[in-house]
Amino acid sequence: MASAFVDESQVHVKGGNGGAGAVSFRREAHVSRGGPDGGDGGQGGSVYLEATTNLASLLSFVDHPHRRAGDGGHGGGKKRHGRNGADLVVPVPVGTIVHHPNGDVLADLTSVGDRYMAAAGGRGGRGNARFSTNRLRAPSFAEQAELGEEHWLNLELELMADVALVGFPNAGKSTLVSRISAARPKIADYPFTTLEPHLGVVRVGATSRQDPTAVEFIVADIPGLIEGASEGRGLGHKFLRHVERARVLLVLADLGEDEGRAPFEQVRVLLEELRRYRPDLLERPMVIVGSRADRRPEQIGGRPAAAAVQAGDDAVGPGIDLEISAVTGAGLPELLGRLAVLVEGARAEAPSPRQATVVHRPEPEGVTVNREGSEFVVAGRQAERAVAVSDLTNLDALEHVHRRLKRIGVDRALARAGARDGDAVRIGDLRFTYESER
């Protein structure tokens, strides 16, 4: 049984937690007062999304949306550092777009090997050996582990094809793909035969599999459109999305009697749906093809069929560039030759119709202060890490935290925000009462 095609899904990513730093002192014979030797905790692993051609859809995320990287190990005595957590690389199909839940695009993975850090691992805590100074010879505290990032992300797949077939249901797209490539889509004679896209690899001008002069390109059989698809009728937007990245458009009009409307009327409606969805699609290289030429009637609109099809109707729509029959093979060599020329030309002009983007999230620097009710809340990774020590009841630890917060500018930020003596302040899980330096 064939697997379902899934082009929208969600994934929950969780970076590994860092390991905690150790509090330890040398314990050796003949050493009465050994110094601190607590090691650092290991870094948590990060979760990456990586584009691959080994997947064709997002099906793997439907039943198993959670992905988590490895945690870092805790530090130990004798300055033993904890092991780093293992990164997790999650494969996604080429053409996957990563969205924040608010709709913002975070990454667009358009090439094999494109990688996006979806969740960073937490930093490892520093052991007490790292806090030893001339002023503090025997620190009895260490840093706690930092938690890894955790998010829900939306994934959306847009197929990466050189040629997209656009036509009404039952226009013969699946039959054409099966004839010109090794793809074997299911084919039947009823509306909406294709409910999921199919990809086929086509080789033109090849005398052998290793022929360097051959042109190879990917053709996508896009599910049949209906009138009003650009406005979301049926599954319009889901289907049209897969046309966006195609370099060349192959518009198929049914020349047989089954469609119930003239070929140039079919072309007019199809082009109008593309224009309404994204006007720039009509600027792509395009071939308008009449399919099922073996079933064409003698007359169309009171005129001989051949003349009517090629001329089109100025009041309705453009004519047909080429007639083919996927059943008999008529016109297929000429069609493939035209497509090969257009694909090569489009590739030479630009690597993709839409520029591939990968958006990197810069790590925020500094601190910010916001008032929430009766509290002043200090945010920022530096400030939150400053209070991440193992024992805040330890006077040495408190003194270290105060010096570090002052060094990164928390005192000045609170004063600018209007904090006064006696106001409540929160940094992470630490709550304290503000006192100015005066």
C-alpha cells in the first residue's frame, strides 16, 4: 500500500539540557587543604533540520512529531568535564519551509544539505574550579545546567521541480508523467484522480545512462485544478503551492470530448487561476499543450479542430503550442525537446524561481527590563546565566552573582527603568529586593 503524501505538519523540537558544574575539592594524602577541582558540565546537543532527497513528504512527523537531542553530562571531581550531548539531525524533504507558530518564515531549505538549527542545546554549567580567584581561593558553588531550547514549529513542503504540469482533473497529466519518466502514478478515469503530487525524472538526448550530453530534469504532476482554486476552492491553495518553485510551466488542455469545454477555454481558466494566485507565475517559461490528441473531435466551436486549437480565441484564451498523445506517443519527442531547452535556459538565468532563504536567529545580547505588575523583570541570556549557580544561600555565590550582574549592566538598566529601593526584581527563578548603590 502506498504511503500518503503529507505537505503540512508540525514538529516539536527540544535541545538537550546542559550538564551541571561540579563542586569538588582535592582530596589527596599529605595535602591538608586541597584547592577546588570541580569540572564543567557538558553542552547539550542541538536539533537541526536538514534537507534531503531521501524523503518525498512530511509523513514521518504526523504520528511522531517530537524530536529531542541528547543531554550533556555533569561535571565531576578532579576537573573531569561532562560529555557533550549528541546533536540530532532530522531529515526533511528538499523544499521544506520552516515557520514560527506566528507565521514568520524561519528557514527555506531548498537544496540538499541545507541545515537549520531548530533548537539550540543548553550550555554546560561551570565547575567551582572556574570561580577560583586570588580573592576567593575556595569557592563552594558551581553553575547549574542551562536548559535546551524548546519549540513547536510548522513545516510546509513546496515541491522542487523543474517542470510543473498544470491542468484540470483528468487532463492526462499522470499518464504523461508515466510515459516520459520512470514514475508510475496511479491512473484512473474519474475526477481528482491525483490527490497528491507525483515526481518523475526525465532524461532527454541520452544514448546511455552515463551520457554527459543528456539533459535531466524533474517533472511534477500537480493535482488537477478547478475553477476558483486561487480563492481556496477545493484544495486549491494546497495544490497551487507546489507550482511556485517550478522553473517551467506545462499547461495541459484536454482535446478530447470528456472535459466539456473548448481547449482554449480550459487554458484561459487555468492561466487566470495562476494569475490570481501569484501573477509572476505567468512570467515563467511556459508551453501550452493539447493532450489526448488521439481523442480530439472533428470540430471545435463550429471550426475544424486543428485550426481552432492552434488559433485559439482572442476573446477567450490563447491557442495550443503543441498537440500530444501520451497513449500513442505522438508529439512527445518534440515536447521533451522544448522542455529541455526551456529548463536549461531557466537554470542558466537563476538557480531557482524564488531565491532560497535561510534565516538565522542572532543570539540576543545585553539585558532588558520590563515591569510586570509590581515586579521588575530582567530578561537576557547573560543575566539569566549569571544567577544560574547551584546555591544562592551561599554568601560567596551571592557576591559573585552581584559582581557579574553589575558588570553586564543590570544595575544601570534597573535604574533607567525606574526601579527604587525596596522594589521587587526577578531574574529567572531568582527574586530579590532592589537596593541602589547609594
